[in-house]
Amino acid sequence: MSTFIQLVTRSLETGSIYALAALGIIIIFRTSSITHFAQGAMAMFNTFVVTIFYINFHMPLWMALLGGIASAFLSGFLVDFLIIRHTKKVSPVAKQIMTLGLIMVFVGVIPLFFGVEPLNLPKFFNSGEIAFLGAKISYNGLFNISFGLILMFVLFYILQKTKWGLAVRTTASNDVVARMMGVPTRKVTMAAWAIAAGLGVIAGVMNAPTTTVTPNLMDSVQLNALIACVLGGFQTFYGPVLGAYIIGIVKNLFVYYISSVWGDQLLYISILVFIVFRPHGLIGKKVIKKV
Amino acid sequence: MSHVQPLEKGIILSIENLSISFGGIKAVDNLSFQIKEKEIFGLIGPNGAGKTTAFNCITQFYKPNHGSIRFLSKKDVTVELNEHAVHEIIGLGLVRTFQNVELIRELSILDNVLVGAHIDYKTGLFGAMVKTRKAKKEEESLRLEAMKILQFLGIADKAMWPVGGQPYGILKKVELARTLMCAPRLIILDEPAAGLNDVETLGLADVIRTIRNEYNCAVLLVEHDMRLVMDVCDTICAINFGKFLAKGSPKEIKLNKDVQVAYLGTQEDQV
Amino acid sequence: MKKLLAQIKAYPYTKYILLGLVLATIPSLVYFDVLKSSYVTLVGVVMIYTIVSLGLNLLLGWSGLISLGTAGFMGLAAYISAYMTMNLKMPFEVTLIVSILIPVAISVLVGLISLRIEGLYLAIATLAVSEIFRKTFAEFEFITNGFSGKSVRYPTFFGFFKLDTTMTYLLLVVFMVVIMILIHNLINSHVGRALNAMRGSEAAAQAMGINLLKYRLLAFALATALTSTAGILYAHFIKYVEPSKWNLGLSLNILAVIIIGGVRSIIGTFVGSLVVFAVPDLVLKQIPYFGKIPNFAYIINGILIIVVILYYPAGLIRVFNDGKDAVVKLFKKSRGKTV
């Protein structure tokens, strides 16, 4: 039993990382109708920025993270300003391909800016753990879980209760009508790209201590976040977040109880089978096409 | 298909008690009507009356909740359309056009028309890849047929032009030509006059009549343009809120009180 | 003579055969020291990637279905053929067929999924499939030899006819030209129109009697057959297969080939392959300063994808055609003036 609880708490930690990344993807999808494949690549780039602040400029981690978030906002803003704004006439699949091109750019420039050596980023809390129902949770794990939850709670509060949240939701629902009603959709979209990139770098910094900071840092997170979006459905903001926690938990259970080698593959296959039966995800509903 | 009750002589399509609802709203409610062979039949109604939904049911784009749709197929057998998949409908001799013109922009007009002959091709994948003599012959004969139809509609000179960038009137004709490729028994036209100017609409009436006479088929017309409907239809069925309202000749429909109310509102509404 | 020339020009396959003939001369140019010997490998690889990209073009360009699993399927075919020829000592002919059939069967399953999910999700589903492959390649050590990679030999036909570098290269030329001609025929047939219709308007396609399931599966099967062919040829031309090769980066490069070269263009696909897989080595590395930037080509390809989609959606092949038209126009005008 204690192993199980241990597994679940650790899954919540990875789940938080996936959830932050998935939330970034869904914010972009809802405001720009783009499946944002470069979310992970941008997060990885900005995590490198954090690492450089930390290692080369000897900043404390939290300050480096703030620097990284600033750089994430800037990169999100630039991507929107230079590219996304000009895609009004581009088909959805072509837009998707453009974000794939973005991956190549962000991955490609890493050696140029940051060298080829893998870098290391420490945890927020290096040691200490508390016991919980026989399982042990590190302070850092607890911090990651709660930080992720608080962040998402704040974002959902803004989305549901504030004027800006309403603007985002109307843009998501129908950007043409939103624009006609005086919603500054351009600003909304720009903010969405900045916030998504910010969520990405936070996920990146949480993920970094589990591995090394390399161009592949976010590959697995990005894939799992995308799959979380499919699992939760693209129609709501909270569906993908829910999907992310489910994937985090199921993944660890599969790896521990079934096979450490085949667990991941099994998870992906089960999700592929799942979407055959529920193509619109857990939360999503079928949209009737008009002809 | 012996279990389907055969249609009466002279009837080509019979709809009985057709109903479909979306999220609790009945888009089509207990609708019944019949279309005779070689008849030009108009389905009219105000915006949102359920015309397009009704015929999306007939062509199986939507599966109706209730009711039967019997059709006299090319082989003179009565079939229940609800038992067929959407891509099987054309093979039975029932073909449609689209409200917002669904053509392939990158292909030429001729190629777009040839898409309508898809079910006539016997060549398989291998034959198509190595271009066997049989495949070549088949392609040539169908190409010739497509050219004949384009000639009939007066746009043969544009056959090789890409569809993208053509004026709306031409696009509508290309869609019409595409439906004629399969030698249909019944053509359903979804608002063919939408987006056409007055002259083009007048021409369309002639085209529809000629198609009926030359190709020996019935036409089901869903249309907003009253002049066209009154001009060209033999029989008209009016519906409102998905329900049957009236049926009769254009004259009868014009004089029908219920239809007038549905279109213009009651006297009290107008005040 | 003029008539004959006109006839040759009207013959639909002329450009493919000409391209093949030009490429076939490269080994002799190397023999006479006109070109460096590395050109044979380089151009061979370009041809292999042309074949994969033609498959992706069939899927994405003509049928409108995206896939990010290209590299995974290519790797799968490469490994199966390597295992069958090296470990099982099977004849090359049998290997060729089996190594195409297995990936095709798997891709048909992916095609089944594609019918249930909306277009935008397909990229994610295929990405998951490629991740499954990638993880599996590293684990199935008895077939793939794990991280250390697997050596392969040039193909042997009929059990005794061993090919050398030049012969294998020529085999690639033949494969590419034949595949180009087959695809040319296919897309100009009713099957091609059905694929086009499926991309252009699913509603119209269905109304015209096109069975979406059948044609989606067909598109996936054909694309994977080409991808597998390329994978097999890669294994037997490069003579080495390693697991790290078949990653998302390769799939993205192949995507770049068709976007940059030209969506729905056969020759454009070759041009794109040349730009993505040969230009980096031939041109970019020679440029002072920029040539030294690691990943320079990868960055450029990424930027090109974005720029081409935004400003030149028909791809580079269109640039050539526009250029040709401009020259022809200029020529005609100047001739008109003299008359």
C-alpha cells in the first residue's frame, strides 16, 4: 500500500509538469487554433536560459527562474508577432507544420547559444522529506505539486472570473465575433503565447533536475502533454489538465506493475485505442459538421 | 432487398415520417412526401425550416432518428436508403450538389467533373499505377463523356482551367456537371440559385428543365429563390419548423394561407 | 527532328527519365575524378529521401493526412531487412517484400485510428506511434543490436549477383525513377482524384461515392510502402542502421522536404530532398563563418518551412516554374520587338 501511495505522489509530481505543459498547449489551441508542437522546444530553450542565469551569473534559482519567465514571455511574444499574426489565411494543418518548423529553429540554435555540453539544474529544495501514510514525499516534490496546483488555480480563476479571462474565452469560442464585439483578440492571442511559454519554462525547470538540460529535455513532456490534450479533449481548458494527471499516474503504475521496458509503449497504445472509442476525449463532445 | 416494400408505380422517392433531432431540438419532425419519376420537385420553407437537414438525411449525411426513405434504384429495385452508407448513395442513382459549392480547387474543371464518375471506374490500384491499356481506354471514354456534359452546360472551353478562382456561376455549373456523370435517377440541388445574379438564375431554370428532359431524371430542388421555384417546379412541398405545411402545384402553394403566414408572418406580427 | 523533339517533350515521363539519366552519370564522373567520391553517397541518400518524401507527399500533399511517424516506419523497415538478410540469411527479394508488408500492416492500423479522430489530432497520434517505435528499437536488442547499431551488406540478387557501391547506387536511380512514374500515373488516375477529393472536401468525396475509410487506408498503406522501400534501400546502401537515427528530427526533415520542395509536386519533392539533405554538405558548410555554426542547416530548414508556408505555399518548384515562365516571357517579348 505504501508503495502504491509513493507511486501516486510521485506521479502527481510528473503529472504537474505534464499539466503545466498541456495547459500551455491548450491555451494556444483555444486562442489561435494551432496545435502547438513547439511548446516543448520553447520550454527547453528557456530552461537553458534559466540554467545559464543560474550557472554563469550565479543567480539564486528563483531569480534565474524569473529571468527565464521573462525570456519565455519575450519568446512567446516574438513568435506571435513574427509568425502567428500572419497566418490568417493558412490552413490548420499548415499552421501545425509551422510549429514543427519552430521546433527545428529552437532545437537548432541551442548549440550556438549554449554549447553542446549537457548542463545541470538543481531542485528547489535539495533535501528533506515528510512521511505520509507510510510513503515519503520530498519537500521538492511537495513544492512542485503545490506550486503547479496553485498556478493552475490562479489561471483558472483568471479565466473564469475576470474580464481578461472572459476575453480569452470569447476569443476561444469565436474570434471573429469576439473581434466584432470589441475584444482585443490580438492582445489576447499575444498574451496567450506569452503565458504558454511561461508555463512551459516552469514545467522545464521542474523537469530539469530529473535529467540533464539538453535539447531533448522536454521531448517526453511535450509528447505526454499533447497526448493529455487528446485524452482530455481539446474543447475545454481543464480537460487536458485532468488528462495530464491521469497520464502521469497511469504511466508510473504501468512502468512499476507491468513492465519497466514496455510500460510507456503500452500506455501510448492504450490511449490510441481509447481515442478510437472516444475520439473527442474524456470531456469533449462531438461537433456536428454542417454540409 | 426483398424486405423493403416496393414503391408504387411512377414514384421514385418516398419519405415517410422522417424525424431527426439535435440536442432536443427537432430539426425535422414527422415529414412525409413523395417524388414522382421525371418530376421537378421543390422543397421550400423559411430559414431554419429544416430543408437542408431533411436532405442531409435523404443522402445519409445524417442518420435520421425515425422514418423510412425508400428509393427506386438504378436497377429498378426499391431500396431503403437508411440501410446504406453515405458513399453508397450515388451508386443507387441519387446524387447531390452542395449549398457552398464543394469542389477541389487545385484540380481542373474536367478533373472535378470526373470525380463524379468515380464509381464507374473498374480499374484497380495496380492498373492505375502502371496505366494499363484497359485503364487508358476507360479514362479516355469517361473523359469524352465529361466533355460532352461540359459542352451541354456550355463550359467545355474552360475544361482545363483550375477550379480555384473561377466565378461562382461557373462553379455551380461544374457541380451540376459532376452530378450528371453518374447517370442519376434523382438529383438533389441544394440552393442552386444562391449567389447567382438574375440572368444566371433565369438560365438555371432552363438548364434544370433540359437536364430533366435530356437525362430522364427527377430533380429535388431546395431553394430560397421563389421565382426560380415557382418557374421550374411541377410540385412544391413547403415545410416550417421541420413540419409539413402544404403540398401542391406552384399556384396552389402561392395561394396557400399557411405558407403565406410562414413566410410573411401573421398580420399581428407585422404590426 | 523537330517532330521527334516535340514528341519527347509531350511524353509524360520525360522529365523523370531525364533526371534518372543525369543522376546515373554521377558514378562515372567520380571515376573520371570530376567529382569527389563522396558525391555518390550524398546523391544516393538524396534519392532515398526523395522516395520517403514522395510517400509523405502522397499522404500529406495529395490526401491531406499528416504523419509524424515517417522516421519510425522507415527505421522499422530498415531493421527488418537488416535482420532478415544478416541474421536469417534470407534472399534480398524476400526481404524486400516482407520488410514492406509488416510496416504497411501496422500503418493500416494507424489509418483505422485516423478515421475516428479529427485531422488535427492525427499528428499527435502518429507522433505517439513513432515514440513507440523509437523506444522499441532500443529494447529489441536481438534484432536491432541496441544502441551499438547494426551492420548490413550491399544487396545480393538471385543469391549470387552481389552489387557493389556503383551498382547499388544505380539500383537507387531505377527505384526512384520507377516510383516517380508510378506516382505520376496514380495521381492522374481516378484514384488520385479520389485522394484529392478526400483532401478538398470530405463531404463531396462521400457524396461522389468515395469510401473515406478505403482511401485513407490506401493513402497510409502506399505512403508506408514507399517509406519502407526507402528504409530498406537505406540499410543496404549505407550498410549501417542505428536506433538514434529514427527520431522526430528526421521526420521533421522529411516534412521540410515536401514543404520546401513543393507540396503535390513529384520533381519538387526531389528538389526539396536536394535542399534538405545535400545543400547543407555541399553549400552551407562552405560559407565562411555561418558554415561553422552547428545545426545551421536544421535551423535554415525550420525557417524555410515557416517562410515557404507563409509566402510561397507552392514551394521551391514553383519558384523554378515562375522563373522559367519569366524567361520565356522575356524571350517572347524581345522576339516580338525584332519582328
